[in-house]
Amino acid sequence: MPTTYNPNDTGCAGWEGSDDTRPPGAQTMDSSASLGSGDLDTISTDDSNSILKDCVGYVYPGHRVKFQIAETPGNVTQLDLTFKGYGAYDLGGNAYYLYVWDDNAGSWEQLDSHSSGSKDTVTGSITTNITNYIYADGGNNYVDALVMGPLANSAIVHAQVYTYYGELVVTATGGTVPLSGTVAAQSGESADLTVYNLRGTVAAASSLTGDLTTGKALSGTISATSSLGGDLLPATLISGAIVAEASAGGSLTMGWAASGTVAAEASLSGALSTDAPISGSIEAKNVTIGHLLVIPWLKGTISASSGESGALEVTKCLAGEASATASLSGSLLETIGLAGTVAAEGGIEGALTVGYVVSASVRGDYRLLTWPGAGTVAYVYFDGELQAQTDVGQLTIPEATEIRQYLQALASRPATPASPLDRVSLSWSDEGARYVLKRAPAGGSYEVVASLGGTSHVDGPLEDGTYRYKVVAYDEEDDFAESAQRSVTISSAPEPPSGLGYEWDAETQTLTLSWTASGSEDLDHYVIRGNGGSGAVALSGDPLDTTADTTWQQVFTDESGRYQFLVRAVDSGGIEEANVEQMVAIPFEDGYPVAYPCPPRIVSAEAVADGKIELTWLYDPAYEESGPGAGHEARIYWDDASGTVDYSAPKAEVYMAGPEDAAWWSWTSDALTDGETYTFVVRVATADWPGGIETENTDEHSATVDDDVPDAPELTATVI
């Protein structure tokens, strides 16, 4: 059955380039650069859009596509290549040639050509010695196609090749077939299954350890009662369900949409990726340790009742929820809009990056980020206290510790971060059907930047220096006119310093900051910004001080407060870079640094036998300020089933003795009223109640008393 492959299909790749012979003497052209995903998308749709390779200097321009195929080479009965495009030459001549790579001969074989000078079709079929044209690379099978234009036969006369569309159709026996029934393995399925259209069920009573590849649609069910250890690769649509009762250890890749459910009762340890929306649910009831990669948007839910330690990447919009009831220790990378909620009851240990706007909240035990609407100031809070505010493009704030982890957010406007003055905005009058934008560095020759249908473009980022630009307008007959050149000079912000740290001299009460120098050649000096012991660091206005050195000192006397210091680089042009990462926060009392405890992590409340509730928590002194050793005792606050936690005095204290390593702790209540729900908050302090410094976290943890919970069994183990 025939299967059609396009340049943007999974595993395919492409290049633009030039060579001094047509076809080249090798599989690759002398000069080539990879085509981006946008270019591959363009030539995968047969419409009026094209990609262009322009060149000068006695070479032929070309486009090469490497098609990955799923079929076993021995089962293939025919290969059919179709490309649409044309060649162009400033002095006439519009050749457009199609070649296929003969791996056995080690050379390109011509299939077809035309010289119409406009979009036209070249085709070719291979029906004999087919395995000569299929080669293996990295465990996969490929077919290479190449289209080339006319010769640019001087150093100033241009030749171009335009490509609108390309496809490979593979016809094979077996391998890729429609499946409308059931594929079952009672004990195990270890082979690869490739189907063109799956509308039934793939089931394994014990395990499915091979690969399942579908070329079009999956509208049925894939289930494994024990484990799913292979890869699920549907190219178009999943509208049914993928279920593994024990574990899903492979990869799920979808070329279009998942409108059903992906669920694992125990674990999902592979990767999930889609090229379009997920409008259903992705659930792992125990743990998800792989990657969740959703390309355009997520409208459903991603949840793990124990933990999520992989990564979630959403490039457009997250309108649902990503939640973990214990901890979220991976990364959430969402580059356009977060309209839902990211929550972890135990803590968010990774990073959240948003490229456009956060309209909801990010919550953990001890941090809160809120982001208002467009055009207003953004505020960042930790421990319920304002730490920073900004109306500029980027803001990164550390936890309530020294620089260990970051929670990063980009401003709600503009859609891209504020320019570091390393990009050029260009626009021109509308004089043609298409345009070729060219750029030349100082003392260098012009190169094509982009082939465009519009009248504007943003170029960059660029290195510091002077650049010349010009744009060439082409009409429908490829007559052209060239603009006058324009010059711009790039002078970008300097690189920030790195490795900020500090030392304390108790005898002289002197704090010394030190850092690694900026790598910028035009560095002039550093500014030191601070908060004076309270509030947020002012990100603009007069700094505390300036210095040309990589150290700075402040002498303390009897000051108290949480002192924050930020170091930034300034170049010879007076441009100050905008980092907020080279920052330290140090608590002081009476002129001396003091240790500050951190909130407990991964707190849980659970009903146990005899009508009691047990609290457990993880205390990690690595998160203490000026620690370890500040966690003297845990204080248990509760609501006594009233719905409002009373912080006037703790219900109980648990002596912790200033641990220096992470450890689990627990406390069990007395017998409580059966059926009542009680809420608890666990805080940590530096001394016995009521003294010392106490954390201010307010994360609540509830459990309902159940008299029927059995006693835990007592286990003994004896070596015999």
C-alpha cells in the first residue's frame, strides 16, 4: 500500500546549498546549511509559498531532502518522487533538475528536469534495484532527493532555485497495512508493528516491547495490562485511548492531535510529544519520569499523583493544569501563554519560563509569583513578601536562599523579550511581488538574509559592528530592482558577570562580594544595587556604588534585616545589562549574619490507626540561608477542625537539633473525632518556642480522621 512522506514528517531533514558541479560528486553539496522547521513545513504543502536558495560565483544552487521511511527495504516495490519549483538566472536560463541518491553507486541519478521559468513539476519512479536507493543511518532507513537550479557563471550574476513542494511515495508489500481489527499478544509482543490506519485495538496481556507506527489515524485503543515498553508513533491523529495499567516505558509521538486519553496506572517513563493540540487528559497515577512535550497547545490536564520529574514544554498556550500532589522537580517551559495553573503541594524544584503572559499563578510551599495584565508592573513574591517588581522585559528572582534555583518570567508585553540592542528592524516600500533581503558586514560581501513576501523584517541577534543592508524587489516576471544600501551600527549591552558570592569577616564586620568578570571587551565598570535591608532591589535609578574591580565591600555595625545585593556590568557606552541573577540575599541581626531556616518540603497529612493523624515532611537544610544547622525545631499549627489555622501558639513542637543533611520527620496526633477533617501547617524555627526565627509559610495540609484504618503490621526479617 502506498505511503506518502513529506519533508516535515518525523525523521526527515533538509538542506539548502550550492556546488560547483550539477549534480555534486558527493551526497552532500560543497556548501550547505540545514533547513529550519518552517522551511520544511513550506515545501510540505502544495501552495504558492516557496523557499529560495540564491548564490553567485560559478556554482549551482540546490535543495536536498532526506526522507525517513518506515518500510522494510526488502518489502518496497516502488519509489515515486515529486517536486515542484523552478530555477532562475539573472541573464536567462531557468533549469530545474531532480535527482535521487543511488547509495550503491555512490552518486546522484537524474530523474527529470524542466526549464519553464515558473512553478512546474518534476517526477521520477524507481521500480528496479530499489534497495540501491534506500540507505541505513542510525538504525533508520532513508531516501535522498536533490533539486538544483542553473549555474551562477560569474562573481556578480545571481542564480536561484525555488522549491514549492516535495514528496516521496513508498509502495510496499506487508509492513504498512490498514488495521481495522485487533492485534493481540498474550505474553509479549517484541516485534515492530507498522500500520497505515489503526481503527481497532492493539493489546498485550503481558507486555508490548516493540514499536507501533501508524501512518494516519489511531481511533481505537492501545493497552497493555503489564507494561508498554515500545514506541507509539501515530503520524496524524489519536482519538481513542492509550492505557498501561502498570507502566508505559516507551515514547508516544503524535503528528497532529490527541483528543482521547493517555493514562498509566503506575508510571509513564518515556516521552509524549504532539505536533498539535491535546484536548483530552494525560494522567499518571504514580509517577511520570520522562518528558511531556506538547508542541502547540494543551487544553486538557497533565497530572501525577506522586511526582512529575520530567519536562513540560508548550510553545503556545497552556489552558489547563499541570499539577503534582507531591513535587514537581523538572522544568516547565511554556513560551507563549499560561492561562491555567501550575501547582505542587510539596514544592516546585524546577523552573517555569513563560514568553508572553502568566494570567494565573505558580504556587508552592513557600513561593508565589503573580503576573498582572498587559502594560502594568509585575510583582514577584516569596514567603508572602514582595521581593521585586519590574515593568521591563525579563525578571529572574532566586528563592529565599542564596543563588541556588530560579523562578523566571518574561513580561506580559512585548511578546518577545526587550531587545538587548542587537537586532535590526527593516522596512521598505511595497514595489514588487517578492523581496530578497541582503546583509553585508563591514568590509564583507552581501549574503541573503531572507526571501520575503512582506515589506518588513527583524534581523538578529547580531554581533557588535557595522552592517550594510539592501533589498531587491522582484515582479511576477522576475524583473528586479535594487534599493539603495543602508548602514546600521550594533552596540549591544555587555555580558553580565557570573559566580557572585560573598565572604564575612566577623572581626571587622565586613561583607565582601566577589564575582567573575564580564566577558565583554567594551566593559567599563560594575554597578552594585541593593535593598538596604528591606523590600525589593531597585532595578533602576542610582546604585549603591560603582567599581571597576571584581570585589566590593560593606562594613556593618548594628543593622538588622534581609540585605540583598545585585551586581551588573556597564559598557563604555553607558549601557547597563539587565540581569537579576547575580544577586545574594543575607539576613542580618545587630550587624551580624544569622542563619535562617527554610520551610519543610513535601508535607503530607494522613489518617492512621486509633483515630489519629500523622504528619510527615522532608527538611532539607541546603535551602537554609547561612545554614545548615538553623532548623532547631518544627512547630505544628492546626485549625482544631474549625477551618481556620490558629498561629497564636503551636499544637506541638518536634525537636530537630539543627540537621545538616536532608531527612524525613514525622508527628502523630492524639485520638481525634472520627469523620472530622483537620488542617495543619508545619513551620520551622531556630530556637525553642516562643523564641527564635520562624518560617512564615502558610501551606495547609488536611486529613479526615478514620477509626477504621488498621494498625500498621509489624514486620520481622531473619537471615536463615
